[in-house]
Amino acid sequence: MTTGKTESEPKTEDKKRAHRDTLEDIGNQVEKFASKTAESIKKILDKTLSSRNTVLTIRVDDESNTKLNMLVDSGIFRSRSESAAFLINEGIKSQESLFSRIASKLEKIDKIKEELSGIISEEIKAIKSSPEKTESKTKPRKTGSQKPTK
């Protein structure tokens, strides 16, 4: 009695089943990986966000607002504030070399300001201690327009 199946049909079914099982395994591994990654990100975010203590009021465009809402709707963040804080922090980290250069220039500016302050202080002291300046302040000047007293 024949069933109508050729010898290659069982092999094809076995291959399909093996492929399906492999794909299912890959899907399960990806799901586990995504879950672990999300948990890791949440832990990092909680740690990072717990150190926030400065309040800023900002305005964003519609596209940025939509993206912030997406992060909240996906469950990654509890609020737009948290998502914005995270993105700002990541932006600052990604521009570390820029901020390093800015900090270096600001240090130079501070030194120049200190030098100028010292120069001005010395000039003020010199003006105050100068004898000609103090005499002119204590003695009234005589001009031709003053009338003699009788």
C-alpha cells in the first residue's frame, strides 16, 4: 500500500521543522537579549536620573516632543522630563571633546579677567594715593568767574 508520498517528502518536512525550530530559538534568544538590554538600560537610567537635582524649563519643537513621548510610551522612561534629561546627558557625553576645548578656553578667560582686575585695582590704589589728586580735591580752585569776598 502506498500513501502517495515520495521518499523526499519526509526529508523536506524534517527540514522545514528544523528551520522553524531554529527560527523559534533565534526569536527566543533575541527576545531574551532585548529584555536584558532593556533592564540594563533601565538600571543605568535610574542611576543617572536619580542624581538629577536641577530644574530646567525648556521649549521643544513638535518633532522633539513626539520623540520624547515615544520614549515614554515605549516604557523606557516614566516622563518626558526623564527622556529629555537622558538625551541631554547623552548629547553632552557624545560632545566631550568640544566641552573639553570650551573648558580650556574658559580657564584662559578667567585668568585674563583676574589679571585685568589686578591691573584695575593697582590703578585705583595709585590714583587714591597720588598727592596731586588729593590736593585738588581738598583745595577749591580759583577761577576768574569767582567774586572776591569782602
